Amino acid sequence: MDVVGIGVDLVDVERVRRLLTRRSTFAERVFTPDEIAYCSRQASPAECFAARWAAREACRKALGGVREMRWHDVKVERAPTGAPSLALSGSSLARARALGVSDVMVALTHERTMAAAFCLAVRS
């Protein structure tokens, strides 16, 4: 397995909380229906949404930048064990294929005020 790129991003949870409150379309513009349903069930939805937003930015960085990336091009999914993974589509998938990337691995973390994501783009 060869590492093609790495990306990390840090998001202020309070900023996301304000966006969710003040901008009625924010969640739908940035997150998929599955992500919205999952995060809305959590004790602190803003932390959950912030981590997923960080994952999108970290993925973009791991792929060396994706100019035409739309927010829904990167989706955070969860395995039955709870482990997160990324599903790419659109411009993000096209960029990954152009680089020969077979997977973009992700790690998420969040704490009351901050959420972070780390991505590793690899080729088999």
C-alpha cells in the first residue's frame, strides 16, 4: 500500500452549532440525508456534524485539492462496528481515480469545542 496524500482539518463546534441554528439549509447543503439522520440522533449533533465537515476538508487535502468538489461528493459512512469510512462520488471520486487512489481512510474525533478529521489517501 502506497500513501498518495494526507489531510487533516480542525473545525470549531460552536461555529457549526451557529450555522445549524441560523442557516436553515446548511445541513442539507453540506451533509447527506443519512449523515443528517445519524448526527441528529446524537447527544451533541453539532460535534457530530463538525467532525463530518472536517472529514470533507481533510479528504480534499489528502487528494491534493479538488477544485470542483461539492460537499456531497464526500460522505462519512459507518461500519457495523462504528468505524467511520468515506464514500466518494463526483469530482472527489474522479480526482481519486486520476491519482490511482484505492481508498481514503479517515479518523474522526470531537470534544465539546473542537472536531478533527485525519485522512490518508492510499493506493493498493
